[in-house]
Amino acid sequence: MSTYRLDIGYDGSGFHGFARNRGVRTIQGELEEALTTIIGIEVTTAVAGRTDAGVHAKGQVVSFEIDTEIELDRVWRSLRSMLGPEIAVHSVTEVENGFNARFSARLRTYRYSIEESPVPDPLARSSVWHVGEPLDLNVMNEAAAAFVGSHDFASLCRAQEGRSTERTVARAEWARRGALLVFEVEAKAFCHQMVRSMVALCVEVGRGRVQAAEVPGILEARDRNAARGAAPPHGLVLWEVDY
């Protein structure tokens, strides 16, 4: 048995998320179909982060195991030809047996980008949330600081039966990068819609509608209704995965 790793990026605009879903176009569906065609046997993949519909990735990692060896360069060139330009395959490598893109990951980093200017940049409409008003960066960072550490994030997660909402966040902070406000958050794992819900809550703090001091109480409530929904998916990028 041989194990292979793909490092990929993608524009998620035209996909119904990463995970395969019968009847709709997904990253995993396109990728597995291409791999099966190229290699000649059915391929099932594991992924570092199952991104939602409209969410993008710069540093996504995928792995698969098959009972044969492949010509790495040929597979890489064929994938680039079949999947580009929406899905970019940066590399195809053979890795040690036991490697799994999901379970071997130690840290995942997401970025979310916001535009404050009153007039949106039409060239960024698929990758930036246009808020259209100035936000207070200082209080947004105060709010983000409450996310760091181990918490039950039930207030900021879309419920999934039988799954824990306890997570440990290593870093969460906002910064100005040119004309954008960018949120970066790192954790070993996230629950469904957690990052987008963090962003939505921080934006409400930045607008002055919620006080930063209220954020710990919102987390402690463990109630989805205590939060402020989820930010649009198109501003979110799975930026990097560390192993």
C-alpha cells in the first residue's frame, strides 16, 4: 500500500464545498474523478479541512492510499490540466504510510478578509466581505482575544449531532493589510461555521453593536442564539495546515 499527499488551492466560488455530494459540484468530487481517470482505479481521499460552499483554500492538503505506485510527475501534470484554473495542484508527493491529511494535522490556519470602504472593489467580490463602514480594530482584537484557549464554542458552531464543540484556539487576531482588515485564527481543529461565526461577532463588536467585554459571556452561554450568525463564506480561506 502506498500513501500520497496532494497540496492544493482552490477558488471555492463555483463549488458546493469540499466534501463529495451527489448531484452537485464539489472539490472532492472533481478531484477524485480526475485521480480515478488518471490512475485507472477508484481513489478515495482524506482532507485537512472540509471547507463549506464558497470557501476558498490556499494551503489545503489531501491524502489517499492505493495499492500501486504512481508516476508522480505525470499525475501532477495531468491533474493540473484537468482541474485548472479553479483547482491548483501545487504538488503530488509520496509520504510515509499512516499519514492522513485530516488526522495527522497539528495546526490549521484560516484567514478572513473584510473591506471597509463605502464602494466595493468589484475585482475582490468573490474573496472579500464588503462591510462598507469603518470598524474599530482595537475592540475587535479585544473580542478575538476571548477566543484563545480551550472553550466550548457551542455558541459559535452550527450544531452537528454527536460531535463535541470544545476546541482549543492557539491564536486569533485582526490586522490591517493594505485596504483590508484580515482575521487570522489557528487551532488544531474547528467545528462547523466556527471561524465565520467568530468573524461575524467581531464585526458586530467593531460596529459598536456588541461590547468586547460581552464576548466571554456569549461563549459561556453555549447557545447559538447568543451569537451573531455567520459571516459570508466567500471571505474565508483555509490558509495553511501544519504537520
